[in-house]
Amino acid sequence: MSWGVIPFDLTVPDLIHWLEEEGANVPTSPGRFPTIEELLEALTVFEGEHIYKEHIVDDLWEVTIGKIFSDTYAHMLGRLTEDGCYDFHFWSNVCRNQTMITILKQVSYTCGPLIWWDECFALPLVVTSAIDVNEAISEWLQRWEVAYIKSSLNKKANASS
């Protein structure tokens, strides 16, 4: 499983519609992906944690924080764009929500609003420098549980048809 990251773009009506439809806050300013240097600077909030950066091939890079299965683990995989930004997503089902959202919050101080979403139900969470990480995760998990229940009920209804 992975979690997507999208910079907020005011010029994309479908993005705004998706956020409104899912009950997420719609930002009023644009966002962008960070450079790898900006991302690494944001990771300094995790003082003492192991941070690993590796160039995989061509423009593909990975950045990892914490040890796998630790309370602070997150693995980012992405490509450097022509303008030097790091277009990444969180990769691995053992990434920690708290770490992912904290990283995005720290990055948003420099890069503006970012949208984090899960691969399973595509539920967005708008991350800005002003959010409370714990409250945001709690609210998102409640929406995720509702989506999971709806999905389960739909599967049961379709199975009995």
C-alpha cells in the first residue's frame, strides 16, 4: 500500500471538487512539491532518527526515516522534476501516519498546502503548517472507517444479489 501526495493547485477544478466531496478543507493558496533539500530540512524535526537518502536510477530517489517497523518509520519514493522538486509518495504499508503527516506539515511551511491520500479509498487530508497532526489523523481515521464500513456493506449487498 502507498499514500499519495499532491500539492494543492487552485487551477484544477476537479481537485477542488474532490476535496469538497470528501469533506476536506479547501486551501486558499497553492502548494508545490519540495526539493530534496527542503524535505531533508523538514526531517530535522525528527531529531536523532536515522535518515537515509539514496539515488536509485535516473531521476528516481528514495528517502527513509526511522527503522522499518519503528514508531517513526516512513519511506518516500519519488522523482526529481525538471524544476528540481521531489514528486514523491509514501511507499510501504508500515509507514506511520503520525510521521507522514508530520513530514508534510513541516514541508508545508515552505511549500504550501499538500494533500495526502490513501491508496485504498482515496480519502484526502489537506496538510498545512497550521494543522494539529493528532486531530487531523483522528478525523481522517474516522472518515476512513466510514468508507471501510460502506465498502464492506456494498460487497455484502453485491454478494447477495
